[in-house]
Amino acid sequence: MDAKCAIVVPVSQNYEIGLRVFLKSFLEYHQREDIGIVLLNYDLPDNWLMDLPLEIEIIQLDRSKPPQMICKLEGYRYAGQMDRVTMLADADSFFCGNVKHLFDIASLGYIMGSANGQNLIFQKDYEEHTGIKGIAGKVNHRTIAAPLVIDPKEHGHLFVEAVETWENIGQHHGTSIWMLFNAMVAKHNKVDKVISFPAQQLTNLHQKMLKQGTRVRKVDGKLMTEDGLQVLMVHDKWWKQNFLDGLMTMGERYSNSLSTHNYLAQWKASRDLIKEEFERYLI
């Protein structure tokens, strides 16, 4: 791959629709950017690749293990071993704006990602459970989740060590690769290197793009949040009806608990705006 920067995307056949939207939306906002795509392919057919003017490298994953596990682990491992500034992204995410500045900031030595909304204080039992020496008493008040952007030459070891720890303690250990990555950030005293972007700008974690105060509206043709941010990426399975219905179920719960006038209608309006944006790339 000749591109200056890269995006690593693990994918299986279950995410084919999401990946199509990922690639088409990426092309819309980044056609002039020097960013290549690395697909870690679990079981998409060889002839699947879309006819798009993109630099795409395909790496075949080991199919002897379940796709959800191998895609997560190899995504972190492969991204951590890249030789250029790299984003680790989910195949069920898509772009609503240009994210080149995330790569630019990461090239200065920062660790970029979407705010997860948690403060982690690692206790002695976590150290004993995971075998991460020196983690007890460490604090990570800037926990982040994908999309993650790093310079692997400086911070790639955080990804790789998280994977190795996960493999060492076994599949049924009650933690996650995401948690282990954030633990490694704390262990190596790199919390101050983390820059977290609000979830309503990069993921919709905790339904931030639908809740009052941060919900999405359309302003001058762009998806903007009520607190004045341009939406750059959105995550999750927007092509699945059960996911969309589930969002409305959550909206009803919030509406009932808050007793706020017109809350559910506003929630649905924001949901539908994101759904419409996603469906633009299905044509």
C-alpha cells in the first residue's frame, strides 16, 4: 500500500451491507485524501470487492475461529503493527464528513477515539484477573472506543499488548479487548496522550445522537448536533429493522421517564435523519 495513512476494517459476511456503505461514504468525503483501506476479510467472497476508485488491500483472516472473535482481535493486532498513521474502524460505521484531521492530530503523537463515557479505576483484583502487572491503582478518565486513530510506531504496542493479554487469559475471562486496550493506556501512563471526541460526533454511543441536547438535526445539508458539532461518523446496524425498532423502544423509555413534551417525536426525527443518510449509499 502506497497511501500515507490507512484505515483497518475487519469484516465478515454479516456486515456486507454495512461495509458497502462504509466504502461509499468514505469515498464521498475522502477522494482527494491520501488514505488507503485495509480489509481484514473473514468470509466475504473473492469477487465481492466493489468497483470503487479506492486503494484497498485485502488480508484473509483465519476462518477456523468464530468471526466475531477473530475480527476484533486481528483488527487490533493488525492496526497495531502498521507502519503509518492508522484508524481502526468498525465495518458497521459510515462517514458523514471528512476525518483527515484525526490522522493529522494522531501523527503528532496523540491517541484519537470516540469518548466511551466511563472513568476506569483499575483495582487489584483486575490486575490479578488479567495478569497486567502494575495496573492496580491506575486510572483512565479518558476511555475511548473505535474509531481509534494512532501512530503505530509510537502507540501500536497498546493494541498488540491488549490482544496478547486477551489470548493469555482465555476466551471466557469476562473482559473485552476494548477494556484491555484502555487498561494498557493507563498502564503505560498515556492517558494524557488521549484526545476523545464526543460520542454524538463519532459513534452514537449511548444514543447521544438521539437525546435532547445532543441530538442530530440537518443544517445546511449536514448532520449537526444540538450542541454545535458536525457529525463525522455513525456506528451500528442501520440496515436492520430490529436495530431501528430497538432504538424506538429505548426512546419510549427515556420519554416515559423524563415526561418531556415531544421527546419521542424528536428522538424519531433524529433517528430517521441518520437512517436516510445511511440509505443514500445503498443506491
